[in-house]
Amino acid sequence: MSLGCGRSRRSSLFLRGLFFMVAVFLGLGYLFPVLDSVKDLKFVASSLSFCNDPAASTVKRRPSVKGSPTKNFRDNLLNDTYYITGWASGGLTNAVMNFVRTLLRALPRVLTNVQANMIYLGKLTDRVPIVPPFAPAQHISSTAGIIPFGDIFDLPVLRKALEMDVLDWREVKDIASRDDSDPYSPDEIDELGCWTTIKESSRDPATGNNIIRHLGLDNSYTRLPPSVRLTTDMPAKDEPHVILPHLASVIFPVEPLIDAESTTVLTPAPRSGHVRPPDHQLSCFDSLYYASSGPKPFEWERSWSPVWRTVGRHLRFTAAMEEIASAYMARAFKLSTPTEKAPPFVAVHIRRGDFVGQCKSLPKTKTLEEDDCFPSLFAYEKHVEDTIEDLWLVHDIYVPNVIVMSDETSPSFWSKVRERGWFFVNHTEAATAERYGEWYLPLIDTVIQSHAVGFVGTKSSTFSLLGERRVQDWNGGIVREVSIRDSR
Ligand SMILES: *[C@@H]1O[C@H](CO)[C@@H](O)[C@H](O)[C@H]1NC(C)=O
Ligand SMILES: *[C@@H]1O[C@H](CO)[C@@H](O)[C@H](O)[C@H]1NC(C)=O
């Protein structure tokens, strides 16, 4: 039972501090976050070849690039190494796009899914993943800005778990930083040939999105062969899902199943009109949203998801994200100082907003009052009580503290939450969007959730699902779900 892992992490802070000083002295500064146990020392020993550059910790040099970020990405790639990248907002339907607020809440987990798929495919093919930043989806003129993947997720921990290098795009190419007032006007445009996963009946790869503009790429796209598709009950030409191991066979660096040079480009690059076939050294995909290991579509939602098991569960948050979330927890639980550690708690995620569609099967009164459609707080309360009881009976720990996260905005909802003595983060009061940008609202909630020892989520919400996974896999916690359809 590892309920105390948060605590033990704190208590080893001094030890880590000591390691840090030693590590910096040895020029191993960037390995610091992985120094968690004696076992890690073996890793350090076995990867010394990664860190023989004394400047490693300051110039962001990674072992799988030549050096500091270059104007054109190709100048930084090693000639004996293969890479993979991709970008997407493929899973965001127009319906979602109507609601900027909803979109901003949804996008971090959509992108996390997509990027986890891409990293998994890199693992399958010995290709170093170059992960794009989080960027607002196309059509959204948003102040959310660009957030490098490595500012949210702890890349050193991921690299260690995967036993391979993982790069942020900013470590490869000299691109605008997240503070830049105009992150979409790159100095240099690179031409690249990519694969598109777009279904056979469509001719439009995801060409124009903000990530590509930000990275300064001009891509042609080539269709993947039909053999990579999942077979569902959909007509084959409309099937959006692709199978990751099949993609691996197409892009494997040695003797791939398809000769990319002999393919025909579907869409020329929008800027220069070039028609490059899919690049051999840097494989790229327009979208890996509809990708799975084979048995089912949307595997990310399954307990056995290979992508979650291989990549997702190793996407720990950076120390900077943890620090911000800690301060929010201290404030939510009304602790005396921002650095005081939050007590063990049960997190409740109540998804409403765009889930109104899920209520349609229920008899509806004229006004869509929350309790007509969505499960009332009593439904959640019942699961919270059961969770607290289980934590007590099974894990011998009494956890009376409950924190609620929801996209619900109605004041009456929140006063009911308050009446129950449950806690919540008020992002308006904390001025989260103003201080950190809009991405941080869902991100901070996500990090807070991941610290819970009990979790009550909303069925079929991916935000809930990922929260549950983290609570189970990271904290050995107990999770439950409320179903909107059945209101219980
Ligand atoms: C690869 O790069 C190394 C170091 O830059 C160089 O010595 C070598 O000749 C290159 N190999 C090829 C095949 O270009
Ligand atoms: C959150 O804070 C704002 C600003 O202080 C306040 O107007 C609002 O009522 C608060 N929301 C809740 C649910 O307490």
C-alpha cells in the first residue's frame, strides 16, 4: 500500500538536495529528478555516456541531438538516429470547438493522449520522440499560448521509465519561447514529408494547425496504406482508427513494410508546394488521436491500454507544476501557509457542461435545471461516503477531506458543495488564468487530483478516467464513478 508516497517523496527532499549538489558538481544536473532510490543510481551509472557534457544542465543538450537548438531542425539530428513526431487536434469535433472554455478544459487531455500515442510508437520503432508543445487548436484565437510538453510533464522521469531519450521540440529547433508575444512567426521554415492518418473518404490532412505554424514546418502528406486500419463496424473508407503496431511496421527504420519513396503524395505542402515523400529519418503524422494497439478503438479508456501502461502512467508532473498545485491545495484546504502539506483527501470530479447530451435519454422538464438532468450531489455524496469507508476499512486511514472539481458554474451548485463541508479551488479568486494562462486551470486541477487517495469521477469523462488511473496507479487509492445516464 503506497498511500504515503507523497510523504516519502517529501521526506527524501534533503537527500535529493544532497544528490542535487553532487549531481550538479558532476555535471549531471539534468538527471536530478530521477534520483529517487538506490536503483536509480544504477541507471545513472549505465547512462553516464548521456552526461559527459559538463554544460548539459544549462544548455538543454540531449544525447540524441548534436547540440543546442538549431535554426533548421535537420542540422541538429544525428545521422545514426531516427526520430518521430506528430501533432493533432484531430479528436476535437466542431461541436467542442463551439465552446472555447470547454475546449481549453478538454485540450490538455486530448493532447496528452495524442502525444502518449506518438511516444509509444517511438518506443515500438526505436525512434526518438520529438514532442510538440501544447498549443491552442486551429480556429481558436486564444490567449492560452504555447506550453512546452516538458514544462508540464517530467521528461527525465519519462526517459528513465522508457529507457530512451524523449525530446521537446524546443530542444531540437530554435523556436519561439512560451513567453514570446508572437509564437507563430518562425525565422526558418523546414520542409518535411509526413504521413496522414486521415480516413480514406477525406482528402484533408490536419495541415494548418497552430503547432505547425509555431514549429515552422511546411509539410506534404501521404496517405497510409489501408492495411493499417482497425476493422470496426464502420464502412472501411470512413474508418478513422489506425493500429499502432501496423504503423510501426510502416515506419520502422530498418526494412519497413512500405517503401515510402515509392508512395504518392496526397497533399502538397501549403507554403512551397513541395511533394516530399514521408521522411525516413523523422517520421511524422498529422494526427495520432484515433490510434490504438489493435483490439479496440479508444483504448486509452481501457484498463489494459498498452499506451497508458507503457507511457501514460510515466507522465509525472514537473516539480514546477507540483509546486503550483501544492500552493493551490494549501489554499483550498485553508491551511495556514502555502507550503504546508495538504492532508490526505478524496477528489470528486463532477463533469457537467457539455455532457448535457448524455442526459437526453432522461425525461426532461422544460428548464434544464441541474438536478433534472445531471446526477444530484447526493449521488456523488453516496460514492464519497463509500470511498471514505473503504479507505478506512481496507487501508486503515480516515480521510474526511473532500475536494470537488467541476466545470459547473452555477452559484447554487457551489453553495451546495460548500454546505457539505467539501473544499474546492476557486480559479477566479486565485486569478489562475491571469497569472498562468488558461491552460493552467485544467492542468492544476489535474495535478491536484493526482494526489488524492480516493477518487469519485463521472463515468465516461476522460478527465475523470485519467484522474482515476493516476490515483490507482500512483497512490494505490480507491476509485468510484457516478453515471450520468443512470444518475447514480
Ligand atoms: C555521421 O556523423 C559523424 C559525426 O558527425 C561523421 O563522422 C560520419 O561520417 C557521419 N556518417 C555518415 C554516414 O554521414
Ligand atoms: C470565486 O471567487 C469569485 C471572486 O472572488 C467569487 O465572485 C465567486 O463567488 C467565487 N466562487 C465560489 C464558487 O465561491
